[in-house]
Amino acid sequence: MRSISVSRVIIPFLLVGVLSLLGGWGIVQYGANFQNLLFLVLLIAMVVIIAMGKKALQVGFVVWIWMFILGYRTIHLTSYFPLHPLIIFLALLFLILLFALKSAPNVRLKLPRLLWVFSIFWLWGFIPGALRGFPWSKMISYAINFFLLIPLFMIILYLSRESGFWKSATLTFLWSGALISLLGAIEFYSPQFRSLLPGLIQVNVEGLQSFSGFERASFAFFGATPAVIISALALPMVWLLPKYYKSKIAVFFSFVLLAILGIGIYISGTRVAWLMLFCASFVLAYFGMGLSGIGLSAIFWGIFSRFFSAEVWTLIFSLYTPFVSAQISDPSLQIRFTRQQNAFILAIQNPFGVGWSGSGWVHGDFTQVAANLGILAGIIFLAWYLHTLFRAWKIYRKYPKDWMFQAILTSFILGGIILLTEGVQVLPQFVMPVWFVWGLMESYLQQKNSDFIIP
């Protein structure tokens, strides 16, 4: 019989108990709100995970994925540098990984060559930024989301060798995306939910309205309507549920989750999320049935579109106005188009970049990298994504029936849409899910190329 160390059971229990008592005393003394409770729970979780030994990294990474739902809840170190719990937690997991690697010297983690080349420009970005007098805290807050690519990829590459990783990682991502949509729908249809607990909701709004008159959900728990792009990014993982659990109940739950995600995406009125849903349906249909699947998907959308309201059609057609007219009626679209245009001009005028944070929030990551770090950096960043996509296509041709790969590849394609149109590198709560999917893609490609059997 396997013996259990008493210290490994008692010490974490005592630590959690002491922290809970101290936290409860502080809350009673100074007043409570949801954010206080949240950070207390995260602190306790970090202590417990550290005490878990060999399972610490695997369990901690699942907790980290769940943290995608935290949204705009940050700790402001300076006015320019809000530190997100995702960053703190990932740093902790990286330290745990380094200790694990120290005890396993034969493990080799291979990061993409283009990632290493791209990382040179991350350091370069501080030089033109400093020469222009940009605040260091602001530059660091922009750069850190790229520097964390390396530890995140290393963690995924390491854990992907562990049994059960792919199932836990993909399904946790699915459930976190579904929870974001579910909370958004609850807030939208039951506004009284917002006053359930002080600090539970990040913004005090009654909903939003687009220029077309479409009533949008605020996703106030997360802090902003674009939260739904995380739900859209996780949507292809619904494909996996009936594959993991071959039962009628799994099929039923997959339809339930698909409905929750679909409702959240619809009521957000976020056109990028609508586009992601549309693209995911065609890509997955192609994987499942080939060209006939694309035809059936087109027929479905053709029938379903007849139920779209005039406001929905106005939002959809507004996407084409930048290409066919000088006048853009949608103010949001006008701002995004202008920022991308200005960043492109800035990159042309400053081919070596203006430095981290120099171009502001462009709403287009490839263009923003080119403006901040230089044209060559932007080209390498885009080339890295396209090269990964090309490698993925080659693997798909070799393993056309690999259902897990199909789901990850679909999410990776959706991540490219986000990088191209949203510009998420500024905020960890948006960029980390994209990096997460990219990390899954890279790890899966490496294992398939080495004919490694995915556990």
C-alpha cells in the first residue's frame, strides 16, 4: 500500500485554515467585496498548489486556465502598469517548472526558432521607447505579455507529455469560455444579478447599444463586452466533448454548451465574435464532411440568416464599408480602421519602430508590432503565425481524422482572426487565451512530427 506523508496533508490544511482566518478577519475589519474575496481565494490557491508537490504544475495550470474569466480585475502597481492575476500565477507556475526541470535533466523543451528570433525585437523595443521618453512602467506593461510567451510555451510543452493533459486543458478552456457566455447572458436577461455582491460586477451599466440600435450585453462580470471573443475562441472545443465521453449525455451537454456559447456570442453584438462563429462552423464542417460539409453549413446559414433582424444586418454590412466607401457610419469601426491605418503609416515612417507603447492601442496586433518594434518584427511575427498554420495544414493532411487536432487547429485559426482585427496584446486577459491556444498548437505539432502518441 502506498504511504501518505502526514506533513503533506496537515501542513496545507493548516496553511489554508490560517489564511482563511486572517482573510476573514481582514474582511470583517475593513469591509468586504467580491474582489477582496477573489484575491484571497487566489492567494490560498497558490499556497495549496505549491504544497502539492509533483502535481502542483498540472493542477496549477488548470487553475490558470479558469482564471480567464477574471477579466479586468487587476492590481495597479502604477498608473501605467496594472498587474493581472494571470501574470502572477503564470510566474509562479514557471518557477515550479524550473524546479521540475532541475530534477529531470534529460527533459528538453524545444521552442520555435521564429519565437527566438522574434524575442530579439522585444528587447530592442525598449531602446527607441526610452529615447522618446516613454514611461518604463508603461513599456514593461506592454512588453511583459510577449515575454510571457516563453514560460507559457515551456509549461505547455512540459505538461503535454503528462497523461490527461490534453483532456483537462481543452475541456477547462471550454468550460471557462462557456461560463463567460453564461454570466453575460444572466446579466443581460436578469439585470438584478449585478447587485448580488459588491464588487461582483466590474462596471455599472444597464447594457450597451450599437450604432444600428442592436441591444448588446455588457458582460459586466468580466468588465467589457469583448470578453465574448474568449468564448468564441473556446467554441471549437465543444467538438471534443462527445469524443472524450462516448455517450448520449456527452452529446446532450455538447449541444447545451454550444447553445450557451452561441447565445453569449449573439447578444454581445461583437462582429469579430460573430465572424469567428461563422468561420468555426465552416472549418469544423469541412473537417467532418469535407466540401459537402461546407455546402451544408452554407445552406444552414442561408436559412438561419432569414431570421436576422434589420439591426443585425446593419452591423454585418458595416464591416464592408471601409473597403467600398470613404464614409464609415459605425464610430467603433471608424476608430479601429483609423488606428490600424495610422499604425501602418507610423511603421512606414519609422521602420525600426517607435518603441513599446509608442503606437497606443492599435486594435491589430500584427500592425501594432510593426509600429512599435519595427517592420521586420511585424513581418517575423506574421511569418511565425503563418508558418505555424502551414505546419498545421501539413499535419492535417497526414492525420485527417485526428479530432483533437481539428479542434485545436480551428481555435488557432480563430486566434489569428483576433490578432488581425482586435489587437489584444495590450491586455493579459485577452492575449493570454490566444497565446494558450498557440502553445497547444505548437506542442501538438511537435508531438505529431515526432510520432508521439497523444495521451
